[in-house]
Amino acid sequence: MTPLKKILLEEISENGPMPLADYMARALGDPTHGYYMLRRPFGQAGEDGGDFMTAPEVSQMFGELIGAWLADLWLRMGQPKPFCLAEL
């Protein structure tokens, strides 16, 4: 049994069912045991070899699609000036 599985089972035993979103957040992003915290992306040297990539490392297509969507939205809004776009 992995350390995180043990922790999650204890929490579920004490608190009852865990929402799927909480489970996935812990399974993937737990600072100590999370999947993405323990692996290296492709292209990085290391013993674990890496087994995932984030979208910007794969292709610029996602950013281009977001840009096209925003341009279309701006046009449909009547090209307001000023137009403020904030990336969070």
C-alpha cells in the first residue's frame, strides 16, 4: 500500500466519503506523495524517466485556440475599447 493510499483511507475512515475532486487533487498534487510531484516530465533527465508532459511542452495549439476564441469573443462583443484581458 502506498503512503498516500494509507493516508486517504484513514481520512475516509474518519470523515466519511471524499468528493472525487478532493481525491484527484490529493492523488495528483499532494506535495509529498502526489503523482505530479513525484514524476519528471519528458525531456528531463532522472531515474524515473518521466511519463507526462504539460500542454505548452507538447504544442502551442492550445494557446492559439484560446487566442482565436478570445478574438472571436471580442468581435462578437462589438470590439469594445478598452478591452482588458487578465490571465490568472
